[in-house]
Amino acid sequence: MRDGAPLLVILATAAVVNLRRVLYSASMAPYLQHLNRRWQALLAYLLVDETYAVTIARYMDKRHPTKPYAHWYFLGVGMSLWVTWQTSTAIGVFLGAQIPAAWSLDFAMPLTFIAIIVPAIKDRAIGATGLVAGAVALLALAMPLKLGLITAILAGIAVGCALERTTTRPIDPPDHLTTFPLWLTIIGIGLLTFAYRFSLIFFMERIQLPPWIERALRFVPVAALTAITVPELIVQQGALDFTWHNARLLAGIVAVLVAWRTQSVLLTLVLGMGCLYGLQWFFSF
């Protein structure tokens, strides 16, 4: 927007980037069908990457069977994130310039996703889903309109579905901007985003999905979160960096090992951030 990009390009980019939220909506819909429209609309509004990652992990965890009131957990996660987001944004507006870039606070997001992805890899098909989604996310970085992300997610899901066919595992139910008002553009993008989040939550009880789509929904969490996380670890200053000087990649590997051994989000965050700070200090000499 700052560079005066055409309005249609901005809206098209927003539409493509938010396509993953249609998959989020489809993935969450089976757990929310018993709710009324007001509840569904509220939870759809809160359905962002971080909320989805934490909530779908809870719903899919067999140690926490889904109950009629599980949507309160969704609401608690979503509202906590919303309040934190708004507070952090306000702090960033006034104090952002005073927070050193070396703190790398943004690294907490990929670490959280790692802590959720790794325990979710229960079989060969889901593991392949993550590997393919991560690889395609890197290979497709140069695609226009941010198409690389949704391409990576769909590629991961396709591979997972293909591999699952070879097993007998049962299916779980499961113009230019300068001539167009900025505020109208923002409202349009916001409405488009909400429509994506709410779409399949609203419509899935009215349609009968083919069995292959129901199978594919099992792979959405790992495919989507891996496609978001891998570039965060490997892409530095716009280029792929697989060298040992890439502190984020090394810290990410440590986080994967911690998540695999402990299945603890807190330990993954603490040890991952600690490793990153230690490596940044070491490389500074």
C-alpha cells in the first residue's frame, strides 16, 4: 500500500494469503456444528493462525476428548490472543523503536508452531505432509501474490492423502491506492478475511463433503503450520540460508528435538529462545 500498488493487486494478494483460513474453517467446522450462529461467528472472528494452532491441537488430542462445552476453550485461547495482540500493538506503537531487534521476539511464533507440529506427527503420512509443505514453501517463495503458501499447504495435503491410501488407518470424524480511500481498502480486506474464516464453519452442516475431502482435513494443521514455520527459520534477508551461521535454523532444530522429547510448548519456547540468544551472542564474536 505504501508503494501505491493497484487496489486490485492488494485485494488479490489478500485473497490468496487468506485462502489458508478457508482450510482452517473447514478443519474446525466439525467441532463447531452444534453451536448457534452467534457462537460460530464469534469464533470465526478469532480464528487466526495462532488460535487455530493451539485449538486444533486440543481438539485432536485424544487425551482431551471433545465435549459439548469445548468451544469455551476456543474462546479462551482466542480472547487471550486478541487482548495480547491489541496490547502488544499499542506498546509497539509507542515503544517499538526502543525494543532492540536482537531480542528477536518474533521468533516465539515459529517456536510455538514447532511445539504443536512435532507432537502432531503420529504416522508416516502426516510426517510426509510436513516435509513436503515445508519444502514447497521454500521452493515457491518467488510465486506472485503470495501463492507459495497456499501451494505448499495443498501440496502437503495431497501427499498426505496419497500416502494414507496405502494404509488401513481408520478416518477420524472430525485503480491505484492513491485514488481509493485507504479505510475502504482496509475494511474490504477485513471483511474478506472474516468471510474466509466463517465460510465453511457456516456451510459445512448444509453440505455433504466427499470422503476424500474429509480425509484431507486431517492433514491441514501440519501442512499449514509447517508451510508458515519453515521459511521463518530458513529465509534470512530474502534468501535461503542453510549455513551454520543461521542462528534461527539451529535454534529451530533444537526446538524440534525438545518438542519431540517433551511435547511441551513452554519448554520448547524457553529452550528455543535461549538457544537463539546463545547463538547470537556466540556469532557476535
